[in-house]
Amino acid sequence: MSNRIQRGEVLNRTEMARHLGVAMPTLDEWVRRGCPVVERGGRGRQWKFNSAEVRTWRDEDIRHQMADTRLASTEELKRRKLAAETETVELDLAKAKDLVVPVEQFERALAKAFGEVRAGLRNVVPGRAARRLIGESDETRVKAVLLDEIDQALTALADETLIHEDDLELDEDESEGG
């Protein structure tokens, strides 16, 4: 262990994304590309990032990407520009056809769906399963009942009406970037 004072703050995944001003999928992509992680999350453990290390990595990543651009031929740069312009036009068309939604709307809908999954599995399944299993001692029967209850909860959650259009609307302060 070094005597040097650690630079930066230790932040969880959400805090790190907010600190950098990026969406969490962007941060996830950076991690796949080598962004430093203090501790990987999973199974109830939060991700931990050192803000200074991530910032240093990101600065190097940007410099590397810029070097790639400087080394590209004129034809390659023209091809990249045309591809970017095409992608922009396609995105605008998808927006006009209501085929895409802002990330905030998707996050709200996903949070609601996960909340329903959690409520269904934690509240409905144990309550109904307990009534069906009173006095049951056959392990195979217990497993069958539990799987049936879980399947029923998941089937209800797969209903396309789980998330209503109202769930996707942003509040005034959210739509203004707040």
C-alpha cells in the first residue's frame, strides 16, 4: 500500500455517471473498453469508481480517439462524416415516427416495470404460495407450487398494459434537463 494520498472520490455507478454527465449505458460501455473500476458490482454490491482515475482514463481515451482521427485518410474522414450524417437523419426519422423515446422516459418505464417485478415476487408470490403449501412436505410439490406462482407473477408482468403512456411522460423539471 502506498503512502500517497488517493486522489478523487469513490462513487457508485449512478454517482459516477452523473459526475461525468453521461448516461449509465455510456459508462458501462467505457468499462467494457477498459475504464478503471475500484470494485465491480453485482448481487447487492454497488459498483465503485475513483472519480480521478476515471477522469484520467477518459482524457486518455479522448486523446487516443483524436489520434485515430488525425491518422485517418481524407477518404476515411469523408466516409465517417457521411455515416454520421446518415445516422442523424435516420434518428430524426425514427423520432418523427415515434419509434424512439428520450432516455428519461425509458428509465422511468423501466423503473416502474422493475418495481412491479419486485412487488410481484416479494408480495404476491409468498402470500399465495404460503396458503397453497400449508402442511405440504413433498419437496417436488413445493417446488412445483413455487414455480407456478413465479410463472403467474411473471406472466402478469409481461402484460403490455403494465406501463401506461402516463408513466412515460416527464415532469416539467425533468424535461428541462433537471
